[in-house]
Amino acid sequence: YVKSFGDQRNFGYIHLGVRKSKNLFSDGDLANSGIKWSKKSKWAYSGVMPQRDTKCFRTAGVSLRLEGHRSGMIHTVSGLKPDTTYRLSFFIRQKDVKLHKGVRPGDGTGFFVRVDDGNNVVRNFPRRAFYGSIPWTRWEYIYRTSSKKPGTSYTPYIHFVLRHTSGQVWVDKPELVEIPDPKKSSK
């Protein structure tokens, strides 16, 4: 811990041994993201390109900062399985996120993540966008793909979105992993 005992926000992580990453995002530590024309990252951008931030981050020395009227980062996901549980997790920090004048809160505003299986099954997380300021916080979303094979209609993707707002949102350490089904693994 960094500050005092019980200060959970400032506890770190200890990994004993080498942990093989099962992250379905390439460049999950964002080391090659936010660099124009980088071929080492599969992150794409919608609207205003996120800013690579090496001064405000939570894990590996870099985060991506979303700001402006419409800003987002998108990653296509290959290898999703039907009827399978996945965990999407990431660190987020928000500063002064406010809706633009005349825009009502609701679907498609503020910061949210669009999870799309590629077969017309779309989920938004969180259900209600958060506004204002939030210190570095780890968010986690567990979901199950539909029984229809992902990617039947188009390529599945995860889209981190900041829309119709002022303010800034930093995203760090995005991770998408399959959660093994105990019933299937015991067979």
C-alpha cells in the first residue's frame, strides 16, 4: 500500500510467477496505442483520436485520454465463442465530465462501453453513464455471449465511448478474458 493501511484505492497488485496473458485485446497495456500509423496496435479510433498520456496512468506507464464532443477507442475481437462468459475490465479516471448544453442524459451520452458480439447483440456498460469526476477506479463487466456464433453478421468489437460531453476520461489496462465454465471444465 502507498498511503496508509486500509487505503484500498492505493493498493497495487502482486503476481507471483509469470502469468500468461489471456487478454483478447492486443496491446492491452496500451504501449503502442495512441501513436499515429502504429501497426503494432489493433486499437482504432472513432471521432477525435484519444491522446496518449504518459503523465496520468494507472499501470504500465501510459493511458489513453478521451475528450471532446465525440471520442472513442475501438478494438475488434476475434475468437469469441457462443454461449460463453467473458469479463471486461479496465481502469478509468474521469475529470469534470458534463453534458453539453441542451443534451439530455440517456443512451449514447457520457462515458460508456459498447460491447457488440457481431450478431446484433449489443450491450452498453454501465447502463447509466457517470458524470463528474472519478479517481482511478477498476471497472468490471461480466457478460455471456448469445448462443448464436459471435461475428455472424459483422466483426465483434468493444467500443469505449465519450459522447456529447466536455471533460476528460482516461482508460488504462483494458482486458477481455474468457471465464471458464466450471460445468464444462469438470467433464
